[in-house]
Amino acid sequence: MTDIELAIAQAFAAVRAKPNVMRPLPKPKAEAEKGQRRGMLYCMSEGPGLPVKIGFSAYVRYRCESLQYHTWRELVVNWQVPAVLRDERAAHKILAGLRVRGEWFADPADILKSCAPANLAGAMRFARQAAAPQHQVQAQKRRARVQQ
């Protein structure tokens, strides 16, 4: 074995010995109902006056690191709260008028960045009802008519 081949073999051995920080995430267990996957609803931004990303992930730190590769500004997680996947959809529905692109929303006054997660919980309960599947809404209306 030449010196170069030995050096390459040693480098590969050293890489294999290190714990992989960006290891693949475990696949979430299948839940009985769609949108019930548990994780964190988070707000991420690049700085004051700039748009925010409202997203959902089981591993927010890894998500922030993976997004950091796509921007030259430093991304900061402003807040995160325990949630289910449908909470993200509901938040996007509430903020639809502020949408810049995809999951990014305008926040020129930095209101979303400084939003306390405690205040967000009430908004999410309202949003869940607003984002309820149509058949659930129709069933609620029928029950209300029957009770009258």
C-alpha cells in the first residue's frame, strides 16, 4: 500500500469513527389520523424586519441547520411550541395574507418573531377549528340543527 492509499484509508477510518451529527432522522410512526404527527411548531427568521418561516419539525435544531446552507444570513429560531402537524397548516391558513413564498411570511414590525408561545396556543385552537375538514364542519352544523 502506498503512502497516499494509506493516508486515504486512515482518513476514511477517522470519518467512520466520528459520530454523525447530521444522521438521518427516524421516520415518524404512522398515526391513526392524518396531521397527528407530534413535533414542534417553530418561527425562524434571518433578522429584524425580514420575513419569518413558520414551520413544523420534530427536530427544530436540525431543520435550522439544514436551512442555514441555503442562506448567507444567520438563521435564528425565535420560538418553538409543542404541536401536531395540522397546527402548522392552521397557522399558514391564518397568516395567508402575509405569505411571501411557501412557508415564509412578511413580518416588518417583528410581531410574529416576538409572539409569546402562550398567546399562540389560543390562536392555534381557533385555527384548528378553522382548518377542520369540511365533513367535520358539516357534521357540527347538523348536530346544531338537531339540538334546536
